[in-house]
Amino acid sequence: MSEATAGRSASTVRAPRRFTALPVAWRFALRELRGGLKGFRIFLACLALGVAAIAAAGSMNRAVQTGLEQDARILLGGDLEIDINYRPPTAEQLAVMESFGRVSRSIEMRAMGRTADDGTLVQLKAVDDAYPLYGALELAPDRPLMDTVAERDGRHGVAVDPALLVRLDLAVGDVLRLGGIDYEIRATIAREPDRANTLFAFGPRVMLSIPGLEASGLIQPGALVEYETRIATDRAAALRQTLEQRFPDAGWQIRGLDRAAPGLERFLGNITLFLTLVGLTALLVGGIGVANAVKAFLDTRINTIATLKCLGASAERIFHIYLIQISLIAALGIVLGLALGGAVPFLAAGFLRDLLPVEARTALYAGPLLQAAGFGILTALVFALWPLSRARRVLAAALFRTVVAVPRGRPHGADLAALLVLAAALAALTVVTAENRGLAAWFVVGSVVTLGLFRLAASGVQALARQRAPGSRGRPGLRLALANLHRPGAPTASVVLSLGLGLTVLVAVAQIESNLTRQINESLPQEAPSFFFIDIQPDQMEPFRRVVEGVEGARILQSADMIRGSIVRLRGEPVNEASVDPEVRWAVRGDRGLSSADRPPANARIVAGQWWPEGYDGPPQLSLARTIAQGLGVGIGDTVTLNVLGREITGTIANLRDVDWGTLEMNFSFILSENTLRGAPRSFIATVEARGEVADRLERAVAAQLPNVSGIRVDQALEAVNTVMGAAGNAVRAVAAVTLLAGALVLAGAIAAGHRRRVYDAVVLKVLGATRRDVLRAFLIEYGILGAATGVIAVAVGSVVGWAVLTFVMRGATWAWAPGMAAGTVVLCIAITLAAGFAGTWRALSVKAAPLLRNE
């Protein structure tokens, strides 16, 4: 708006009646927007990027959750699922289930799948002819399951995961050995309807009939066998109540449609939380861009604002005019972000179809979009209010002087109160809408602290530049660069805040991944055993020892008995009513591995209490891992009740142990006194050291003499973990790069906002005799210093964040600083700032001096 236009509109501004103020503000705001959105492109991009990330995360989660809800019967395999370890349901229990509907039984266990030359751990699933109750099992070639797994010519058939054929170099029609007999591979599994229950199982799937599994000899007393019974019924609630009342000590787990795929739901919840927090970080960085854009925009409107004030416009009227403009532009950015985020499920549905056991139900979901819009609105208002309020409170005379002096000051009174309320609302929305509210609360606290640290760091850079500037006499390029860092209106704070925050996220992610990878690749292979052998029967321990001793170079490191049991009460209180720390909630979900011992294990470090005497034969005693006990809220002298094979055992906690899970040595969260499990059908597990060719010979020897014993090769497991970590690390870095992109946008905006000042400086310097090279060198020194300072600060803050996550969240992980990654981050930051500074400076240098000087 020109000053003449402002003058012609003065009569409108001085409307006598108060209620006409807002419509007049609307008219002024819309008139100024006729000039387009020049100067607000970064504003729009920052808001759209953050809102899109949050909307995409929420929409994708809702699409998959809807798929889970609609396909719950197929994923669960029935309306109710009953799981029990070691033994099948009794005839009486089955009769009750069958009285309510159709019943399908299956058996799952781990075993070694072998060929003449190789072997691998597989997940066996034996089913009856009623499987599946819901959905359809798809095989290739397409044929009925029972026909595929039936016994023909004295040999049972199996259907296998295609990955098994690749791993063991097999084909349909070849033979796979399980336990003591050979099976014919007759088909591959194209789709397993209830695969979500074993989505993260270790080893490929092998399906066979129940008689076929029983013939293998793998089902032994104490072997970890899971019996699953699924019921198709329209009276699921009544059946659950009946089973709980008639068989209260059965020791089984009952799952309904509300928990069809709990592991997948937890995984999706964690992924959604992470993506939402990344989106919020991008929004916070973008908020700095919003503040910069609003400030730059108001700087270009100083003459108009001053004219309006001199003609009688109130500060409130001016505030309304520009608040309306900023709100309209923010609304456009939010709508763009919602459109992009809402489209993600439609774009990603095809890609996820092969990765998830459920089809995502793509649609525009109002809830996630409204949540993302709320974050966008609050962020825009929080970061726009400060510059808006500052312009509103400055007097007209001071505004005229802002041609050479930018107005300063902080919001007061109602403006500051409104800003604090909006910031609190943004924090509350972050916590309330998160799955893990504790983590979200820490994110809010961490964001505030990090922003404060970077703001202090920016002030420190400016103070240091101001202090060093007098010492740069004789070096005009350096002197000019240092002066530009601390002069009024310098972009130092914007660059350090925006680019620094994005780089901090990447540094933290890289530090965490580097430390975890180092711990796996360097520490574990030297300390970890080569094999975990499982399902060793008690009468097989001596033959197993002889087999290992018969292979030169192999030796048993540890052995222990094991049985599965679930926690049912803590200090006499039902576990589902107890307050359990979320970090150890896994310990009360399902069964846990239990062991017994007369003496403390060699790797045990008792930190509280005493071990029971050798030969102890009194009431059951328990030894717990300290972290588990703390999470369960129990200590020395408290009681824990376990359900083992349908029998409840209440033991008193005698001692607590520190357990280093990172060494992969044999450890148990729960160890019971030897007499407690006497007579129970336990199996044994053992760790064995055997390197290189010795490991291959040992594996073949155990397979030949003890076919029911399964061996897990640690090196293969570590390789699989490294592969997963590498893929996860790449995905996390790619998502975290969204924050860096937002920072780069803000950096570009800050440089664009200072373009007018750059042009003026460049022209004056050229008139005074400086060459294009001199000016360019001075500006690049400035941005080089700024990039180096920002990179160093980001490395420091990001390293602290990475250390905190490894130390307090990923307990047990060790920390070591990665200097190479730190140096790479600093170089990256310098490169980004130099590139942005060069682009802005080159444009400034191309401006002719004469037209600018004539206008001055």
C-alpha cells in the first residue's frame, strides 16, 4: 500500500463507532494481499512441511488401524483366541469351546529346518482341517492346504515361506528335514491370513498338519510348544466369561477382537509417535521462519504503518490488519500441508501392501487432519505474535526512524499473556494427543530447553564477534564479516536456531546409530557365544555335552533349565491392577522365561539381598533383575505370584541382580530356588563357543544325534540385526531430514529477508572501491563463520541428546563419541550456509549502483 492510498483511507480509519473496527481491518488486510504472496513463500513452505508431516503420520496410522479393526477376525483367526504353552486344552475345555461355535486348533514352535548341507531356524505352524476360520490361506501353486500337507506315500507335505527356499537353496518338490523325518515341500505361502500374530517371528514359516508335526518327534516334555485354539462365535464375551469362571487356573491367555494384533498396534503407535514428533520439530523450526517472514514483511510496511498512525489509526487497528493477513496466509499454508499429508495414505498404500499383513483403508480421516491443523494454527500464532506485537506498540515517530533502526522490544500485557497461553496450548496438544504422553512431555521440555540453548548460543556468537571485530584491523573482509554477525537485524539468531535445530536431530540420530552399531559389531562378537541351543531335554544334557566335546574347538559356556510362566500377582495384587512402569510392561504381557538355580550364575552381580543357601528346600524364593523389579514396583521381601503350567507359585524376592543384556550371555529376569520347579517338565538351553568351520561341524553333529534340539547361530542373528538397524537408520535419517529441510528453508528466508540490506552494503562497498571479489569474500567469510559456529553447537547439543537417549532410554547401551560424524556435521553446516550465502550475495552483487544511489 502506498502512502497516498493510506491517506485516502484515513477517513475510513477514523470511523466513529467502535463496532466498525474489524470490518475496516478486513478491508485493509485484503487490499494489501492483492499484491500477491511475495515474501511469504518460505512462510508457506515451513508451515506446509510441518503440517504435512503430522497429517501424514496420523492419516497413515488411522488407515492401518481401520484396516486392523475391519480385518480383526481374519488377523486373529477367530472371534476369540486361547493360547497356552506346553500342553493342549483338555477334552473338557475343548467341549466348552465347541459348545459356543466352530473351533480350530493349531500348534506353533521353533525348530531347525535342515537339508543335507545346511540348516536354519524355522517357525512351525501345525493346523487342523478347520483352519482358517476366517479369511483364506493362499498357496502357490493354488491348492487346498489339507491336500498340500497330507501324508502321501509315507511322507507328509509342508508349505513354506518363499524366503526359506532362497535361504536353503531349495525348490518346490525338494525335501526338508524337521526333527527326525523328511517332509516334501509342496507349495509356498503367498498369504497367511493371521500372519500379524507372528509378524516379527524369528525365522521363516513352515506349515504342516498336526499329525505331521506329531510324527516329527519335536514335541517333547518341556519343549516350548504353544497350543492355539480359535473359536468362531457370536457369543465371544459369554465364552470368555464361562472359560474364566470354569477354569480360573488354566494358565492360558485369552485374546479377543480388541487385541487382534497387539504387537503390530504397538509398533504402529511408536512409529506414529516418532513421525509426529519429527513433524512437530519441523514445525518448530518452521515457526522461526514464520517469525522471520512476519518481521521482514512488517519491515517493508513501516512507512504505511507510520502513515496510518499519524492519520489516527490505533495500534489495535493496525494489529488487526496484519494479524488478519498473517492468519489468511497461514491458513493457506495449513491447507496445503493438509492436502499433502492427507494424500500420503493413497500414495503409500501400494508400497505398504507387501510390508503389512493388513490392507490400509485409505480415506480422508478428519481426526488426524484436525490435529495437524491445530498444530499448524497454534505454531503460526505463537511465532507471529511477537513481531506483530512489537510493531503494534511502537510509536509513529519511532516507526519513521526504523528506516535505519529496526524497532525492538518485547510484548507486554495482553499480548504476552496471549502468547504464553497459546504456547501452553501447543504444549498441551502435543502431550494430550500422543500415545506415549511421558515421552511427549519430555519432547516439549527438551524443545524449550534446546531452543533456549540455541538462542543463548546465537547471542554468544554475536558477543564474540563484537569483541573480536576491533582486532581485525587491516583485514577488511574479516572485519566486515564480524560486523555483519552482530549488527542490528543480523540473521545470526535465525540461522543458528533453524539450521542448528535440524542438524541437532541428525547428530543425535547418527550418534545413537553409531553407538549401537559399534556395540554390536565390536563388543558383542568378542564376548557373545556362537550358538544358543534350545529345547534340550533333561536326559539329553549329557549326550549334548558329549557331542560338543567331540567337536574340537567347541565348548559349552553356560547351561540352564528353562520353563515359561506368566506373572499373575504382585504383592498379592492382580497384575492388571498394579502400577507397572511402561518400560517393563512387556514383562507382564504373556509368558516369561523362568529358570532355577541352587547357586548364583557366574555372571550374576547381586546388588540387594542374599542368595538362598545351597540345597535350600524351603518356601519358593526369587531372584529378579533389578531393572525389572524397579519397573514392577517390588523389592526385597515382596511376593510375586507366577502361573506355571496352570499352577500358581508365590515366591518371595530374596535378591536383586544387575544384568548386562548387551553381552548376550545367558541371563534370566526371574530365577527361582531349585526346589520350586522340581518335577516340572523343563527343557534346557545352552550357550556354546564354536568359531568358523568348527561351528558348521558342531551344527551338523547336533542335528545328526539330537534332531529335536534347535541351534540359533548368533553371528547370523547379529547380521540380521545389523541389516534391520541399517534399514531403520536410513529410514530414520530420511524422516529426520525433514527437520533439516525446514531449517534450510528458514535459512533461505533469513537471507532473502536481508537481501535489501545486502544490496545496499554491496553498492556502498563497490562505490568505495571494493571489487566484486572483495565483497563476495567478506560475505562468504561471514557465512563460513556462522556455519562453523552453528555446526559446532549442533554437534554439542545433538551429542548430549544422543547420550541421554542411550543412557536413560536405551538402558544398557554404552556411549562413545563419534568424532568423524561430528566433523561431517560441521562440514555439512558450513556447506549449506555458504551455498545459501553465496546465492544471496551473488544476487546483491548483480544490482547496479547508480539507480540505487539516485533513489537514496
